[in-house]
Amino acid sequence: MAHKISDACIKCGSCASVCPVGAISEGDTQYVIDAGTCVDCGACAAVCPVGAISPE
């Protein structure tokens, strides 16, 4: 199961920089996770300063 980024995202980029498989990219209003690429490691959720990332 992949992780998902909620509307609470502040587009800081912390999550994208720690993703080991490059599953996170910048969207129009927030960062997004490619569910097909995500390996569910949780590294992104651990560094999100606003808690916007959770398991889907």
C-alpha cells in the first residue's frame, strides 16, 4: 500500500528529497506520490513537518 499526501502539504520538498525510489514529485498545489512506484517505506512521512503524509 502506498502513502498519500493530503491537502495539508506546504510544498516544502522535504519528502521528495528523502524518497529512495523517486516516487514523489511536485504537483500544482502540493507534492504527489506515484502509488505505482512507492515502496511504502515511510521515509517521507517521517520527515514531513506538517504530518501531511499517511498510508493510503
